[in-house]
Amino acid sequence: MSGAGAPQLLEEDRPTRGKPRTIERGLSRSDRVFRGSSTGVGIFVLVVTGSIGLFLGLQSIPTFRHYGFSFFTQTNWQPERDQIGIAAVLVGTVEVALVAICVGIPLAMSLALFITEYAPRKLKSWMVSAVDLMAAVPSILYGLWGFFLLQPHAKYLARWLSQYLGWIPIFKVSTDPNAAVWQQSAYTSSVFITGIAVSMMVIPLACAVMRGVFDETPMGEREAALALSGTRFGVIRTVVLPFGRGGIIGGSMLALGRALGETIVVLMIISPAYDIKIRILEAGGQTISALIAGNFGNATSAQLSALLTAGFVLFVITLGVNFFAATVIRKSRSGALTEI
Amino acid sequence: MTTFSDLDLEPREEGPVEEAPERVTRRPRRVRRTTFDDYLELGGSFLSSGALVGVLYGHVFNMSGVLGFLVLWYFAFMVIFGLTLKITNPNPLVVDKLVQATIFVASAVVIAALLSALIFVVVKGLHALGHLNFFTHNMAGVSPTAPLSQGGIFHAIVGTLVEISVAVAISLPLGLMTAVFLSEVGGKWSNLVRTVVEAMTALPEILAGLFVYVVMIVYFGFPRSGFAVSVAMSVTMVPIIARTGEVSLRIVPNGLREASNALGGSEWRTTWKVVLPSARAGLATALILAIARGIGETAIPLICSGASSFTNFNPFANPMNSLPLFILTGFQTGQSVAIERAFGAGTVLLVLILGLFVLTRFLARDRKVKR
Amino acid sequence: MTVKESTSENLFADVQGRHARREDTISTVAAGTLEAIEVSAWFSGNLVLEDVSLVMPASKVTALIGPSGCGKSTFLRILNRMHESTPGAQLGGEVLLDGEDIYARHQRVTEVRKRIGMVFQKPNPFPAMSIGENVVAGLALAHVKVSKERRGEIIETCLTRSGLWTEVKDRLATPGGALSGGQQQRLCIARALAVEPEILLMDEPCSALDPASTFVIEQTIQELSGEVTIVIVTHNMQQAARVSEQTAFFLAAQGEPGGIVESGSTAQIFDDPQDPRTADYVHGRFG
């Protein structure tokens, strides 16, 4: 309302009709410093991260220039003979990771379902703590466990698998499993046993993601399934699993990424061998990360460059897998509600 | 207008609502889902399958080893249990119970594996821990095959503590600022930063170590030292603090921020005095999780430092041993005494991690009480 | 009331018989009588429902009315054994379906849920399934095998009975979540009908819906009565007056457990209530 005593509005002050005004936020100096520095830190983190890939990539250039595409096809890793290639270790990395996933994901899913669907309330919080503890235990301790406790028992299992399922190529072993005195050392330090040990690291990660997703299942759908079926498995099958599909896939992919990068457990258990082998029960194998960790100490600068190139390949693979996992989780119905 | 309280809701004559004393005697009924038959089915299948496998195991299947026995027992149990259930139950219930049995067994397997790992390390390490010199001496001048009464892991404990302290000094401010940036400030970079930070939480530790090695040690000529290890640790710790920290900051109710702003607080003041203190427990948890991750890393000290046997308090000069590295090198010697020492060091590491873990549980509980 | 103890063989025969029956008929299942005898309910030790006794006669619609918080929904969930799934929930008393206590030790919950179906307040079709799959979900869960044509017949019959067929018959393969609220609720009704229950429990089925959908569902209820026994909880007194033949009025005084104040035929409850509290409620003096 303008009256005689009301101040006249200046031209600039008069708001334009129908359009929203831009508001100048007069930030104080301390606020501008605050905003600027926190943004700066964020970008710094971004830069450091990017530079990891960049540096590894830069270091790889001489190697690629020298060996060319044969870097990917050569299986030997003998720097002194100028034969370097990651074909064997790449296959080994994937094999160990796959064994870890095949063993670990069903176990993780069962554990997640147990926690969300079957466990009584008091047990539930203990189980969640147990899973978190499992994730906190360092891999060096799982390596000790894997070598000294798991392996002596698992080699019998490996032998049994090659006895009865040896007609499947991956389970074949070069020595005779049916011999009265069987060659025990042929079944140790294998991809199989290493994979089982790596699964210990993979299970808590996948379980946490899946559990978070299963917990989010809408109560209404659960009740509908319960009223129709009366069984817990009916509810799981009809509602929980379809709803949690994004979390299951995403969690498995995250687990895969972890398994691909696992270093110490592999270093401690597997016995290095550089050929493409699909017989997972047999001794011998190698993964990229164990290759780097193992050969690091006595590497010349040229060999170092080769190791870094292998590291770069690992970086690209794990980054790709993890991006894929994050996308799947985010896009799915359950993922929209979850933070991984 | 009659209000609710105006209405006389007490029964005028004997109504269906009973008097108070009678109510006390009413007891809820036990609705038991499992009948005696169910226990018989379960127990019977369990025992009979065990007996069956036990008899066949050695003779027919020509196997040895506990693992194989357990695996076969599980399969036999499923078959026998399933057949037993089919006699009296409709199909959906049979499937439901078999699934339940499988889930129970699988969960028990995982928990048993975890417990076996923890107990195994401690049991094997007890022998070394019984010697006081284990905690107070280092391995200078002591051969790896020397008996347990000589030498110790003092240098490794010191190394771990020094390295993690420097790592925290680096990663806490960086991680916290990043979390604040993502949660409070935002802006057009925030989505990219968040995505990258999330991807970085999954970076294999050996790549972090390799990166620091290439940049710091090869390019800039730093020595392999405790500081290099700390920097590499920070690379893995910052994303954890940033990501978990951001979640904790997000949870702080917006009403608090609005109230502070309404009182004239600038963004910086609001964050520092209101938001961060409210999220204290969550941020502490984030830090502790990052620490637990950092002290357990082995590939990083392997690459960025060396396994020395001397006690070294200076992170900037000379190699610095740490608990995980000590364990690894002990293991790799293959000597039984060295391995015993390694288990002892493993137990110390485990106790450290467990302590941190209990701390996070304690903090989380505290927060719930305050709410 | 005596509770019959079945041996395992009888139970097996019952299961067989029901399956055989289902293969033959399409929709001629006898509706059952439900009777609650001194039913009480506790949540974490608090008594919330006290000594509720009610007969819900076969083939009729019984409405449960009363202000919110009186335990009507709790009572309803006791009728199909959903109550016990809530942590901390306990119950007392008996619920007889055609004379047999559904809480007897030998009774299987799966059987009870097949014979007593439920429709919820908020429509909850399974979004991961198509419309057709949603309708027969109950059969799939009960491992009842039907031939492809039978399946099509069942889908058509149930959707017709719930008043949804004409609207969705061309898109049976589209996801069940992509319908309007009223359509979703009718889909849930069809889904409940597909297992051919003797009793259908409805927990405020229209309270989340618009008037047009409410009208269609009330029509559905009226068409179904005579075939299925229906027990409907509703806030809306006019709705109760419209669709039901029997009514029970629930009330809980401040801080007291809930219970039935009066029950009888709908006409009697609304036109000639005996208890003054009932009169106050039906005349809108509180709600």
C-alpha cells in the first residue's frame, strides 16, 4: 500500500511481474572461505583419485610401447627373458574371483535372508554385529587361517571333487585321485582353496548390501504374500527377492570387485604359476595383485613399469565393475531407497 | 457440540466390559507353530542322515576329512528330511521347511568359519603372548629362528601406532571436509565427487600403495618410510570417512540447520557449532571404521616401507615395520618359531581391531539413548 | 465347543480332498461360518482387546464398526492368524471355522490362510508380477498346478467378480503396480478370490480410495455375499449400512482394552440400538 509517507520504490527495486526474482545471497567473508575451501577439498579428492588412474596409465605407456598387444596374450612372466604378459594372471584373477563369488554369494544371501526373515529380534543385532566384525578382520588374518586351517581340510574336499566330478574339465587333476597314497601337494595352493579363502572377505560385503535391501521390503506387499501363502518362503519368493533384485546384483558385483583386487590372501596361499589353467583344483595360479606384491621387491625399473601396467589393467577392471554395481543398485527399485 | 469427554462411556448396567480384577486372570494362549511331530521329523532326519553318512563314508565313498563328511551329511539330511515331510505336509510347507533348513545351515557355516578364524589365530598366538619380552623387545639382532624368549614385536606395535596416527592426521580433516562439502555445501561438483569417492572405497589396497610408491618414492625421491605408508593409508581412509561421514551428516534433521540460520548463524557457524556436534557419534564411527581398515592393510606397508627389525619412531626416515607386515614376513620365512611370533602379532592386531569395533558399538548405542 | 483332534492321515486326506475339489469346480465353494469365542489380544503385555465373542454367519456380510483404535483391525487379523506374526503379539480365546478352532495345535497356518483370505487397507499388488500373475499368485504359492486354460479361466472369473475384467482384459501381461488405486484394490480382491476362500476379510478396503472406486467395490461386495462370507472393518457407517447384514460395534474407553459393545443385524443396530453408546456413535455424536 503506498501512502503519502511511503518511500518511493526505485526502478531497480520494483520486481518484474510474474517472474521469480533472483536473490543475491550476501555471503559473509567467512562463509565464502568456508564454501570455497570445502569445495576445494572435494575437488582435491577428485583430482587425487583421477591422478591414480592417470599415473598408472602414464607408467603403462612405455610397457605398451615395448611389448604392444602381446602384453595381453603372453602368459609368461619372465622379465629376464624379456617375456612379459598378463594373459595367465588375468585368467587367474578372474578364476579366483569367480570361485570366491560362487562360494560366497549363496552363503551371503542365505545369511542376509536369515537375518531379515528368520532371526528372532535379539539374535538379529548380534548377527549384524558379527557380519560387520567379519568385514573388519584384516585379510592377513584370513590368509593365516586359510593356509593353516582351511587348506589341510579343504584338500580332501578337492580330492573328492576330482574323484567324482573329475569328468568335468575344471575339476580334473593331473595326478590320480584314486590312488591309495594320493599326492596331497597337488591339491594345495590352488585356485580353488584360494577362492574359498577370498570368499571370507566377500561374504560380509555382499551380505551387508543384500540385508539392507531386504530390510526395505514394503510391509504391505509382505503382508499380502503372507495372507496368501502362510509360509516364509512364499513371502521371500514373491516379494523379498524380486524387490531386492537390484541389491542382490549390485552386492554381487561389489563382491566381485573386491575379490578381483584381493592381494594378501592370494599371496599367502597360491603357488605362483604362469600358464592359463582352467583346472582350479590343481596347485598353481596367479592373480594380478599377487603378481605385483610378490615381484615388487626385486624389480628393476623396466620390470616395475610392467608391474604398474598390470596394476593399471586391474584398476580399469575394478573401476568398471564397481561403477556397474553402483549403477545397478541406484537404478533398481530397492536401490532408490538405499545407501550402499 | 458434544465432545468426546462429555459422553458417558462407562457402562451403566452390566456391560460386556469386565471389572479390573477379572482381567488379571486372563492369560494369553500359546500358539505353538511347531508340534511334537515337527520335532520328531527334524530330529529323526538329522540323526538318521548322520548315521547313514557315517556308515557309508569311510567304506563306500573312500573319503577322509571332516569337511567332506559334513557336506555329505547335509545332502543326506535334505533328502531324508524332505521325504519325511512329504508324508504329512502339503508341498508348499515341504519346500518352506527345506529352504529354512538350508538357510540355517548356510548361516551357521559362515558364522562357524568366522569364529574358527578368530579362535584359531588366538589359540596359535597364545604361546608367543606368554612371554613378556614379546611386547617389550624388538627383533634387532634376533634371528627369526631364535626361541620365543628372545625378541618381540615392540617395533611393529610402535610402527602401526605411528603410521595410523599420521594417517588420521592427514585423512580426518580431508575426509571430514569432503563429507561437509557433499552434505552441506553441495554445488555442481558434488555429484561427480560423490561418485568418485564411492568408487574409491573399492580401490584395491595394493593400487593405493603402488600409486604412492610411484609418485612419492620414484618421482619425488622420498624414502620408503612410515610416512609413505601413512599417505597410502589416507588414500583408502579418506573415501570411507567421506562417505560414512556424509551419511551421518545427512541424518541430522534439517530443523536444526534452519533454527541456527534463523538465529543469524552463517553456514560455517551452523556447520561447525550445530551440525557437526549433532553427528558426533556417526562421525566417530566413520573414523573408527577407517582406522580399522587402515591398520589391517598389509600390501601398503609391503610396498611403501620395509620390514625392519629396529624400533623406529620417526615416520620420515628409515623403514618402519608394522603388525601386518611383520605377520606376513614371519609367515613367508616358513620357520615354525617365526610363524608362532606371527600368530602372536596376529592376536595383538585382532585385539586392537576388536577393541575399535566394540567402541563403535558403544558409540552407536549412546546415540540411540540420546535420541 | 469341542475341538476335533485330527490325526496325520485325516489331515492328509483333507488336503487331498481340497485339492481334488478345486480341480472340479469353478466357484461353488460353500461359504463358512466364523465364530470368535472370548477372543483377547495383547501387544507386548498390554491388553488391547478383551473377550470379544461374535458369530459371523455363513454367506453374509458382517461389518465391524467403531472409532479408530478400538481393536477392530486387530480382531480381524486374529481371524486369519496374521496377528501372531507381529512381534510381541499374543492372543487368547478361540476362533472356530465351521466348528474347528483354527488355532488348534494340529492346524496348519497355510490351510487357514487358504480358507480365510484377506484384503488390506492399502492396495498391495505384487509389482514384480503382471496383472494375470498377480491374480493366480495365491495358487502359485500353494503349489496348486493348473493347466493353461484353467489358469485363463480363473483369471477371467476372478477379475470379473471383482469388477476389473473389462478394464484390464487387454493388458493382462502388464505389471500389476501400474494401475490406479481403485483398480489395484480390485486386483487384490481378485487375487484373494482366486484361492476360493470360504471367508474373505476386508480391512477398510475403501478408505484409501476415491468415491467411484468405492462404489464399484461395494457393488462387488454385494455380489459376493451369498457366495463368500465377508467380514469388513469400516470407518464409514453409511458403507456399513449399505453392504452388511450383520454389524458389530467396537469401542474402547480411554486407557481400556477394546471390545464389542453391541452386535446384531444391521437394521437393528442402526435403527434401534440397545446400548446408548451405540446410539451415540451411529447418530454421529462421536467418531
